[in-house]
Amino acid sequence: MKILKKKILTKKKKVKPVIYKSQSSEYIKMQMFTKIQMIRYGYYRRSDLKKDKVKKIIYSFNSFLKNINSSDPLVVSIKSLTKLFIGEIIDISKQLMFEIRDSLKWIDNPINLKHIYIFIERSFGKIT
């Protein structure tokens, strides 16, 4: 007796990539960026804070968190908040460069320490 083996062929379904609403709105915003804004956005996306340094900062504030894991949500959230804060400082400093007419090509030029000092002075008052 011969036992015939039947091959069952299954059709593979083509999976379309799912684009969420937040991703599509971000893509639409990116299309409106100028060349310089795209370069700045690229630097922002590539920038990263080292997890070990963030862990040291967390440990310096709370010694009970000495053995915190690098993938812990606390480390990830502090990294993201720090990155957002630095981005806001740079954005506001660029606006200040435009307001005080520091240079004619203020978009192309990098910010200086004096722009950050002006931002701090306006936000928190004069620091002595």
C-alpha cells in the first residue's frame, strides 16, 4: 500500500504596511520643512543621550536607584524629556537670534552662548 501525501498549499496574503494617523500627519509636516529645517530635524533624530550617563544622573539624585536597568521606562522617559527640553532651548534661541537681529542669515548660523543666556534671563530673571 502506498500512502499518498497531499501537499496543502496556503496562499500568502500580501500585508500592506499600516500607517497610523500620527505618522501620516508627521510626514505631511515634514513635507513643508525647508531644506535647513530638514537638516536640523535630521540632527534631532540622530541625537542620542547615552543610557549610562542618564543612569548616573538618576543615581546622583536617588541612590536607591543604583541598579536600575538601562531599558527601564524611567531611563527612557528622562532621555526623551531631556531631548525635548534641549530642542526647545535651541528653537527659542533661534527665535531670539531673529528678534535681536543678530545676523542677517540667522537660520544658517548656529546659536551662541549669549542667545542661551538671553533666553535664561528672559525666562528666569537675571542670574548673578
